[in-house]
Amino acid sequence: MSKIKKIFVCSNCGVSSPKWMGRCSSCGEWNTIVEEVIQHETAPEERSRLWKGSNGAVRDPKPIALPDVQTGTTRRLITPDGELNRVLGGGIVSGSLILIGGQPGIGKSTLMLQVALRVKAKILYVSGEESEEQIKMRADRLGNLQSNCFLLTETNTSKILTHAVNLEPDLVIIDSIQTLSSPHIESTPGSISQVRECAGELQRFAKETNIPVFLIGHITKDGSIAGPKLLEHIVDAVLQFEGDRNYTYRILRTLKNRFGSTDELGIYEMQSDGLREVSNPSELLLSQTDEELSGSTVAATIEGLRPMLIETQALVSTAVFGTPQRTATGFDLRRLSMLMAVLEKRGGFPFAQNDVFLNLAGGIRVDDPAIDLAIVSALISSLQDVAVPNHICFAGEVGLSGEIRSVNRIDQRIQEADRLGFKQIYISKYNTKGLDTKKYNIEVKTIGKIEELYRALFE
């Protein structure tokens, strides 16, 4: 006899409750508690055997001593997409469950279909949103059709896993997790119970068959992945595919990765024939004009293991209204306020009665404190209306007392600036320990205070 159970789940944080409440006791949000009807027809162990092989072999894990665990045997599927390999830490780990989220129309399906068409392996592409004809039309536009890419338009997880066991692919792509439904749950597709149950079944499939699974997920209006928070805890890696649809570039970030670093960044350019990998991010993040403009400087930053140069643009103008405006795009607004306070206190620059607008070119968001020096230079340049020469770049953190602090991996920043043809780079004088500046063609300028920066550039 089936066991029927009703629970009340918060659509914001995913916490469950035996009764309805107007306000969630966990996250404090109002009107987020929804009723979910759950009906388990079979036990979880029996459901997992429904899609096992014909031999009926069941994995029976046993305790093992920690010194006896073998390491270094993790297999990875290396894709032709170098940016995806970088973000995942070197490739797709066998048996991993990877979730990729992003805004509608940003290119998640295009990215995954492009991987399915180019990787030299057997791929099962499951779509619950598009028909085979729609997918074939997109594949024709991408080109490089492969006979080892199989399409399946199905939303029932039992049928999907049965086809996956019979086909024995090297990779399974699900588009999307919100469209799937488990026959063991009496709830609508996309509900919290269905997303949790379907993700659990796919996780058991991936771990027991050692086949990696990609899940494409929708996001809510606040930018978080739709569904219960448990979904992000179940998967092994969470990737965020973001960008402005008014521009051609796309950024692939790592929010969680059990098999690699979360600091890596992948950059793509959307073209008519698909997504192009951008191996040199500075080509998108630097201005192409030769004219020197006030308020524009170049910072040497590092994302993960990748050094890149990014253009910072500042505009300082007289405040029209009583309260000056402070706007920052791609940079922490609170840190911008701190830098302006340091400039006003330590340098005597009048920012209190001026509107300040800051923008990082290319739409990328940077949290590296090494771009402080470039932002300070851009603010002073716009306030004084004096252009900074476009052959100069900056790498340094600004402290509250106005000192220029050292930053990590300064040699890689200098090498990147030297490779791109910059003539001078300003760094902290505390970064020169053990640094051989003679091996670079670029001139390395060292400063220790904001006053020294002002005398070197604006006097």
C-alpha cells in the first residue's frame, strides 16, 4: 500500500514543516510556504534497482581504513572546450553530478549542446523543453555533427534512466532539471519535491554507474538557482553561466566544486555559429581606442590562475541633487566608498559633494583588491580631468592610512602587462622583495603612498 504524506516546504530556503506558516521560521521570508503532496510507491532502495542492469548487481559499500584508500585514480573526461575544463578543474570527473544555471536565453543549452557535439564520446542529451527538430536545427547552426550524440525528449525519470542504462553513454546531459518528474512523487514538475526527488535519483545513477551527469537549471528573479537549496548540496559542482544579453560575451563561474578550485573563470563570446572560447580575456576587457581619456585606467588582476588586464572607468561630476550619487558596476560599492574616504582624508580630494560613477569594462565583476590602485588613479584622473597615459597599468591594494599594500603573484601580473605591450606598471614598494625587474621589458614603478602616486602622474 502506498504511503501518502503531505508536507509544507519553503520555496526560498527549502526547509520543510509539518504545518503551514505565514512566515518561514528558517529564512524569515513571508508567504513562501507551499504544500507538497508526496507519495512513495516504492522504497528508495527498490527504486534504484528499477534502472539497474539486467544482472541486478547492487553496490555494497563496506568500511575501509583511511590509509588503504587509493588516491590518484580519479578519471576525467577531457572536452575540447578548454574554458569548461579550466572551470571544472581539469575535465569532467567520472560519476560527478554537475549543475549549470543561468538566466533564460543566456546560452546554457547552446553550451551543453556544443559540448555534446564536439566531445569524442557517446553522449545522451535529454531535453524536456524542446523537440528533436528544434535541437537538430540548433545543432545544424553549430556544425560538427556527431553520430555518437543521441537525443531523447522525455521528462519521466524512470524512462530516462532506463534508456541511459541500455545506451551506456559516457556523459548524460539533462535540459532541464525543473522539467523532470518522478513517477514516485505525486507533485507537479518543477516543484520542490519533484526537483529534490529527481536530483536524488540522478545522483544515485551517476555514483553507481560512474557516468557523469550535467543538469541545466533555471534561476529565480533574484539570481539564485530555482528549487530547494538541497539541490546545490546534492551536486558535486555548481556552475553559473552569466552575461548581458546586449553584449556578446558570456562568463562561466564556479560557485562550488568538489574536485577543483572555485576561483576559476571561463569567458566565451557568443557568435552566429555558437560560443567561441576567449583564451585572451584582455581583448574583451580593454578599450580599443588610442585616444587618452580622463577617468580611464588599466588594472592587472588575477581570476583563479589566469592573469588579465581590465579597464576601470570613473566619472566624477558635480552633484545636482542634495545627496551625491554613488554607483559601481562590477565592483563592491562599499569598497568604493572606502577608497573615496581615504582619498578625501589622506589626499584632500573633495569627493563629498560630487557624484561618482565607476564601471569595470566588459561587464565582469572583480573582487581582487589589487585593482584598488587603478580605481584610485581613475577617480583622481576624472576629478582633475587629467588623462592617465594608456601605456600605464596598476597593481596594488590601498589601505585606510593611504599606503599602497603589496598583492600576491605580482610577477604574473607584470608578465601579462609586459606581454600586452604596456610600458609602465605601478606596484607597491613592498612587493619588490625577491622580484627581479630586469627580466621584464616593462618599467616597474614602485610607490608607497597615495601622495607619491599623485606626484608621479598628476603633477
